[in-house]
Amino acid sequence: MIKLSLTPVRREMIKEIKIQHCTKCGSTNIVKNGTTQKGKQKFHCKDCGAYATIEPSERYSEGQQELILRVYQERASLRGIERVFGVARQTVAAWIKKSPGAAPLERLPGGGGAR
């Protein structure tokens, strides 16, 4: 008869440590200081006194914004744009107000619809 001895295998989890740096001065002397409205962690640098978010949310690129405004000009509804692109209606409305070229297409005189 063969005896097998089982020795326990010790597995340790790999810990990844991120050292945060101030976005203004590059110092590592920072402390947590609340959260943003979107839930991102805010930090305060004790060396330069700056308050910042280390990894801010990404904004929409100019190309994405231009595409969305072009789709709006093609008479897509704001809710439809919101569903397809994942952009809030309020954001698209703000872009429309800022962009004079993205105004809604004007109707033809006399009602303009098909009869």
C-alpha cells in the first residue's frame, strides 16, 4: 500500500500597490478628500495645496461630439440619441446651444409635410 502525504500549498494573493501623485506638482504627499458627484475619489496635496481628482472621467472627443450633432441634424430624437450613444439628453442639448451649426433643420414654408 502506497501512502501519499499531502502538503498544503500556500497561495498568496498578489497585491498591487498604486502610489498616487499630485497632478499639479507630482508630490506623493496627498490625502483623500471626499468624492465628486460621480463618485470619483478626490485628493488634497499637502505640499502645493491643490485639490484634484487623480483619474477624472473622460470627456467626449470632438469626433464623437460632431457625429452625435450630425445625427441630431438628421432629425433623430434626443431620447434616441441617448439610447444609442449613451449620452445624456442634457449634454446633447448643451452642445446644441453652444453650436450654431447644429440648430434643427427648418421646416419648409406651408407646413412642409407630405400630403
